[in-house]
Amino acid sequence: MTADSKLEKIAEIKGEILKRVRPTAEEKIKLESVRKSIMDDIVRISQEQGQHGILPLSVGSAERDTWLSGSHDIDVFISYPEDIPFDEFHRKSRKILTEMAKTGDSWEDRHSEHPYIHIRKEGFEVDLVPCFRVKSGACIKSSVDRTPFHCAYIKENIRGLEEDVLLLKQFMKGVGVYGSEVRTGGFSGYLTEILVICYGGFESVLEHAALWKYGVVIDLAAHQSLKHEHPLVVVDPTDPKRNVAAALSLTKFARFIDRTRSFMKYPSADYFKHKEYAPMSADEFEKQMAARGTEMIGVSFQTPSAAEDTLYPQLFRMELSLEELFLRNEFTAVNTFSWSEESGESIVFIELLSAELPPLQKRFGPPVWNANNAETFCRKYKTSPDTFSFAIENEKYVAEVPRKYKTAESLIDDLILKETALGRHIRDSVKNGYRILRKEDIMKIQNENFWKFINEKLTAQIEP
Amino acid sequence: MTADSKLEKIAEIKGEILKRVRPTAEEKIKLESVRKSIMDDIVRISQEQGQHGILPLSVGSAERDTWLSGSHDIDVFISYPEDIPFDEFHRKSRKILTEMAKTGDSWEDRHSEHPYIHIRKEGFEVDLVPCFRVKSGACIKSSVDRTPFHCAYIKENIRGLEEDVLLLKQFMKGVGVYGSEVRTGGFSGYLTEILVICYGGFESVLEHAALWKYGVVIDLAAHQSLKHEHPLVVVDPTDPKRNVAAALSLTKFARFIDRTRSFMKYPSADYFKHKEYAPMSADEFEKQMAARGTEMIGVSFQTPSAAEDTLYPQLFRMELSLEELFLRNEFTAVNTFSWSEESGESIVFIELLSAELPPLQKRFGPPVWNANNAETFCRKYKTSPDTFSFAIENEKYVAEVPRKYKTAESLIDDLILKETALGRHIRDSVKNGYRILRKEDIMKIQNENFWKFINEKLTAQIEP
């Protein structure tokens, strides 16, 4: 493909994609009307409650015209004067949220440390978040106080580039790197917008990203004030100490580089469409596992009731911790991954080269000149009738002894609570009971999403 | 045991051992007569051949009264003036050795780079070694020229400590650390003598050795001139650049420390008696292997005709190299060891946790930002119909592909000549043919010494 025909091809793809992702006039009118009614409700309710100095702020992508057609997210912040005390802020904002909840078709309390509710209204998903109106993003009182500054910064700088943001968001969705929840570890909307502003447009972001390496720094305002240990550092224009890309995982960063490079070589509309894996059948799973010859072990427990962004770090830590436990005991892990269903079961999987080890284990002791430890080691193993052999290799004692954990199951049963680093929520759940799943148990799981997930894990392809 | 009763006990043991290892008057007379006749023969033959300036030098432990009863070793050097050229030295010395060979009951040419023969005479094992009479151990012309200086140094300094040397040598034999051949990697006679001179006696050597750590330096003449990377550094009093303990392996060094510490705690005459392992029966071997659950693989080939000190380093290197080859291919080695029979077969053994691996192998590619290597890796694996999955993990591409070497045998057959570091002699022999031995093949071996060796390897105990 010549450079010219490639440019033509990209222009053509962009047109095609924009037709799909640009919100229609009708969608815009509808969203505008819902948003206005929410803002009005907040003003009305705060007045009825005699609360003064309250300002509703629209802060989402809807506000800056960078929302994708078909998405129905509205973010409205309820801002309080900076100087009111925290307890007053909590008390007063709860009062408003209680009334606002009634204006929705349904609602959920989503507060963790910070108060906040989610309501559904006329088909829209609305986050209502109280915050402080601070002077700048660098002197916030609560973590959400930054958002209005982000929104203002983007509104001021994005003019004319809104469609480039739409294209980049859709591209990222297509290649599976969009979304800043911990579970995904991808790019946030704000990060996408900053990239477009920085590089000046959709193609320019892709051209640059194709050449990224670990440790790229993007500092729009040239005011970075801290060193970060992240794959990508994008200094927040509204707060120089913050890396906008702090939540981006190395895997998603690398995937984006790979996909942009590939797209720039062979442009195609396929990149904008996220690959859906079909559910794998239990029989196909059995066939796959036979072909792999590995052993798949799952540890299943009741999903703790915790926010996803609390739960997933704990699941990831459990994967790592299990892998280390197995490694310490001479089992070799090929893969680990986690499945979790809200108010259902969570399963941490570990795929092993073998789930069984021979009875003999070689244990290395201390160097001979470490007299005290040497005595302990010799007392333990040298005279034991079970010891196969006891010798010195290089500077160390070495005993061949019966292996304590010959099977993956015995290892998990004995040490899952003793020798793995489990997060608080998962630890409590595992204490209440867990099951070890082998292939036969896994095959019994009836859940379409689970089998899509398994298909993706076992047969992943980076496509197109 | 009180300190006093311990000292009494040690004194008693020493007396008992000395009775066994002190040569009898009869033995001394016999040895003296054979040695004298050899020295006389050298003088006579050199005169008959018109060679002038030749001096026979008696240099062995016999010369310094530190030989153990029952040993029948005599070392006689045939010294030439320092200034004769190498080719003349070789020609002339060969003439004398040719005649000397005829004075023995049998003889062997043992020269490698240096000319030297071994003769058997009236029950004695005699080494006849030509050398240059240089001015000091620091300006030798050939490596053997040092020996006369060693002998002179010991004779001058050992007076009154001869029996301590006998005790130390016998102790070292008993605990399996005596002998400086590469195969053994233990203490040489000269090293033993230096230690006795340094510490002043048998018990004192043991007391000090019990506290040794890696890197002890012993410098009798306080003239060390080089740093050595060895567990034990004993500066040669006759050549400051040389470490007398350079050939001592870390394992034997550590074993000596362990055994001395143990002896000083619980003195016993058992330490002076080398443990002989009984031959293991093939049935017992089968039982042992079943209990261990591991897989024993041997690579057998014709023992190359090379001196032991040339062959053993090559065998050790092959063990290490095979272990690395297996590790690179995800097999886990528990032990390696080598058996070698002169003019018979040599076998390098590797004991594995498992001799078989599952069909799936996970291969990590380059980081995504390494564009050229990335392309090569993707081309190779991404589109291959055999690939199970292709993904990105952290910064790297990772492909799950069919494993090339699922069995230890296929790995050896494909790569033993391509990807192991084999010494010249072993490489030539393996090229000529090798066999892979499994348990059933090993069980067919008919050789008592082999089965003693296997018994020691599988059931080693540090005793007493």
C-alpha cells in the first residue's frame, strides 16, 4: 500500500466510524433534557432544604461533547463551598442525595469513603457526586474535587478535536484497552482527551503511540514535579504531582503500542470493533485441556461484597501469591487468571505444567560454616529414617527427603490461609469456605459469560 | 563429655591410629632399598649415555617421612641443568626414561605435555619425572620444577611433626577429602603438610579448620602477591603467586569443615576409616527409584583415552551443560553425576523430577517496542495453525505453542551435540555414538564398582 493510498484508506475508515459513533441530534436533545432536569432538581432541592452556596456542575464527557453515540452516562457533581467542615459536608450532601434518589427510576448508594449515588433516569445512567469547590486541582480536599478542573481544562482545549476523541475512544474500545477500572487497567476518558490535545488529532496519537517505549513522559504544561515509575507518565495539567496514566497497566500500554503500529501499517475498520469470544462448550474445554496437557486448578469462593475496584486488586494479588506458593514448592505455573461474578462465586485459576510431583524433594540447608543453622538442619534431616540421602554440595548441606506437598490440592489445602498474601475481603471469604475445582468441576459451570471468558483465556489472539 | 576427658579421648584415638598408619621398620628398610636402587640406576644410565649434569632427586612423602604405612609410592625426579633447551631436554630425558622403563617389573608412558613414566618395581609404584634444576620455585621452566622446592621446604620445616601429618592424612582419607586429582578435588599431601606446619599439629589443624569459612587465607611466609577466588587460599611458601589449595573443590573444603567440627565435638576413631558403600543390587535400585519417583537418565559413551585429570573436568562440564540444557527446556534436574571406567564406558547421569512435559509450551517474545524482533516473533507464531494462543503479557508477546521437546530422550537426541559444551575428547566419543539409558538399561549393568558408586550417590550419608 502506498503512503497516499494508506492516507486515503484511513480517511475513509474515519468517516465510516464517525457515522457510527457521532451522537445524533436526537440523542443530543434527549441527553440535554435529562441533564437539565437533574441540574434543576439539585438547585430546587437545595433551596427547599435551605442549603446555600450549592452549585451543580456537569462534568462528564457529555459536557465536553466527547461521548460516543449509544452511551448514556451523565455525571453531575454537587459542589459545596471549600470551607465547610467535613461532617457538615457529609450531613448536608446526604440530605440532598436522599431527595435526588427519589427523582430517578431506580437508584443505588455507591459511597465508599466518599458519599455518592447512582440513579437511572429515562434510560440514562447518572452519577451524582458531592464535592468541594476548591481553588485548583493541586489543593483538593477530597479526591473527586479534581474532576471539575479536568472537565474545565478539556472544554477549554478540545475545541475542534471532539471527533478525534470519539475516534480514539472507539479505537481503544475496539482493541480492548479502554476503561480505567482496576479490572481493565486501560485508558480513561480524560487520558484519551489529553492525548488528543497533546498530539493534535487521532492519527497523530496513533503515529506517536506506535513508537512509544516504557517510560514515555507527556507533560503538556511542562510542569512535572515528581518522578513516576509507570509505563506511561502523563502529567495532569491541573495537578503537576499526578500521573493521569497511573492506573494504566503495562499489558494495556503494550497492547496499545502493538495495535497502533499494526493499524498504521494495515489500516482497517476492524480495529474499531471489539472482538467478542463465543462461549466455549464444556466438551471443547475438555478437548483443549487434553491438547494442552496441562492441569487447570481453580480456587472458588463466595465473591465478597466489595466494590470492583477493591475486589480486583485482591484477586490479582491472590493470583500472584498462589503462583509464588506453587513455585516455592516446585510446581510450575503456566497461567493464572481470575473470574468473578457479583453476588456469585469468584474463581482464581492457576494452570500448571503438572499438578503432581514425585515423592523425593531435595532440600538445601545452610552453608557448613553457619554452625548454629547447620546444627538445626542436621538434627532435623540427618538422622531421620525418612531421609533418602544427606550430603554436602558446594558449601551447603543437602538432604533428599520425602516431599510434603506432592499434589496441588494438598498444597492449597494446607497453605492457602497460611502462606499466601490475601486481601482482607478475600481472606474472610476463603476462611468461610472454598472449593478446589479440577477439570471435571469446571466443566459443570453453567454461565455463558464464564465460558466466553474461558474461551478468551485459552485461545486469545491479538486481532485483527 | 568434659574438656579433659575429650582431650584424653583424642590422645587415645591418636595412639590407636598411629599404630596403624606409622610405617614399620621393615617397611622403611624395604622402601629405602628400592628407592636407592632407582637413584643408582638413574646415575648409572645417564653415565652410560654420556649425559652430564643429571641429578636424581627423591621428592615424595617417602623422602620427608610423611608416608602412610601400606602405601607404596616413590617419586623420583631426574633433574637437568636449567639452561639446556627444551628439545634437548625432551630428547635426552626420553633416552634415560626408555632405559629406566626396563628396570621395572612393568611400566607405562604417562606423558601429556611433559615426559614422564610410571614403573612398578618390587611392589612399589614409582613415578619417574624429568625436570629442570631452576633457582627457585618462582622461576620454574616446567610445572613439575616446583616439586623439589616443595620437598625441600617440608623437609626443613616438618621435623617433629611427621606423625601429625600421618594423622591428618589418615583423617582426611577417612572423611573422604584426601587426594588432589581433579576427580577427587581434595587436599594434596603437600597441602596437608603445610597445614600441619602452619597450625603446629594435628589437633590444632582440626580446631582451626572447624572455624574456617569461604575465603580463608593462610600465608606462612606473609608474602602473598595475588588475590585468589578460591574457598581456601594457602600461599605457596616456595612461590608467592601460587595457591597450594587451588585444586580443592568447594564441596571438599566444606566437608572437611563439617567433619572437623563434628570430630572435635564427639571424637571417635571412626573418622579415620573411609566408609565403603556396599554394591547396590539392581532390584534394590529399582525399589529406590520407585520410592524417589524421579527419572534417572544416563548418557553412555566410550570412555575417551585421556588422562583422568583431563577426562574428569570434561565429565563435570558435561553434567553442568546437560543440566542447563534441561533447565532451558523446562525439565527440572535433581542430581547429576558421572561414572567412568577406563577403556570401558563413561556415563553421565541426570536425575529429573519428570522425564516428560505436557504438549503446551509458553514462549515469551520481545517487548512490543522492539519492533524488528516483534515482527519476527509474530510472523513465526501468531498465524501458525499450531499456536494455542497469542497474547501480550506485561511488555512482552507471549505465544502458547506445541512443545518441541516433550521427552528427555528427544531433547538429548536433538541437542546433545548442538547445544551442550562438551570437551574435545568427550565430543569426539559422543559423535562416534552414545546410548541413552533408562532405568531398565541401568539395571543391566554388571560391575560391582558401578553399583557401589550408585549406592553412594543415592543413599549418601555424612558419617560418622
